[in-house]
Amino acid sequence: METQIAIFKQKSIRKIVYKNEWWFSVVDVIEALTGTDRGRKYWNDLKKKLSDEGYVEVSEKIGQLKMTASDGKSYLTDCANSETLFRIIQSIPSPKAEPFKRWLAKVGYERVQEIDDPELATKRTRSLYKAKGYSEAWIEKRMRGIEIRETLTDEWKNRGIMEEKNYAILTAEISKAAFGMTPSQYKKFKGLERQNLRDHMNDLELIFSMLGEASTTEITKNKDRQGFPENKQAAVKGGTVAGNARKELETKSGKKVSSKRNYLIEQQDQKRLNSKK
């Protein structure tokens, strides 16, 4: 299961596919609805209130699922499906409750459609990036990167790598060899928190990310790597292919590939420019 981000009123809400439906981070939902920066405490208090009122079934329907946090690591997180979230939302006094319910129902319905037609998920992803202001050229690279990533994770699954924590370790090895930074270090370098790192990479960063993962896939298949230790070696070698290419480009161009620039900064700069007009 891979953590994904949904957007409600410019607020990021983590979601994950579980039992063929979307499950959402309850704390993220509470923060989006209330504006509090202490979502976890709010949720703990609300759970007690619901229990005291006799709604113990709400707590029983909460799932502890692993989700990627702002530090890039995965933690067990209180999650709920759409049905359970509707009940939780009823207990939250917020003017955003009704719009959120409509948004939640729409997201849930889209998931059902995507099961019937997987291509819809790709189309919606493209539309979301376009709505955020990304260029067509960037979107094309990002979508290709997603395909390359899925090919690699499928290869890992076929070779006995099943646990999410092992995916994170292998991905960190590729990134470290390609860029000299793990994904969590890269996010700090760019000043990101919960945001998806690759959504804030420039063209060259995306290209070298793809090269590292595509190279790892080739090495893994051609050398028939099995199990975690062998796949870890392949990840380092695949990342090194990208790392060596990156260093050669930097030497010949005189400019570093890794940049602190990210989409958030670019959006802020654009807003400043628009306000001066």
C-alpha cells in the first residue's frame, strides 16, 4: 500500500487503498475541517467523547494503517473509510463539514470507477497536476516516472520483497547513490514536509530519478536478484548509474542538478509577481 495525497481546500489529506476502497488519515481530516495544528489531541478528545456518548462502534471501525509522515517515514496511523468518516464528521462543529462530505463522496465514487477502468486514475492524476499549474512537459515526465516506479515495485514483489519498510530502504539506497541524499534528506533540502518529493522536483531531478529506478529494474531482472540483500545491492548499483551520469553532467555544465527550488516556492514567487502587476 502506498500513501497518496488528496487535496481538500488546499489542505493535504493522506489516503491509502485498503480492501479496495480509500481509507483516509483521521487526523488529516480533522486538521482540514477545524484548522487546528493539534489534530492528534483533537482526535483523542473526540474519540473519548464518542465513546462516552455510546458510539463505541466508531473506534472499532478505525484501522491502524501505515502511512508516510512528513519526515518521510511510515507510521501506523488512525484511518477510516468514507462511511466511518461521515459519522466522525457529524461530531465536528465546522462550516466546512458539508462541503467535505460532498468531496468525500466524490472521491469514494471515483475509486469505484477506477477499479472498473484503471486508466481513469491516470487521467485524473494528469488533470490534477494540470490544475495545479504544472507544465505539460513536466507532467509527461512525472507520469513516466510513476510507470517506471510501478514497474520496479512489481519486480520487487516478484522477488520476495513484500514489506513497505523494505521498499523504503531500497528506495533510499537508490536515491542516496543517485543524488547523495535519501528521500527524507532530500525533502529537508527542499524545505518540504508532508508533500510528495517528486512533485517538487524539476525536469532533471525527475530524469535522474527515473534513470536510477529504471537501471535498478534492469539489473534486478538481468542478474535475477532474489530476496532483500541481493535487491539492496541492485538498488545501490542502479542508483550509482544515475549518480555517475548526474556527476558527469554537473562537471560539464558547471551546475548542480539537485535544487532547493520546489513547486511551493515557485507558486509563492508567482503570487508575488501577480500582486505587483
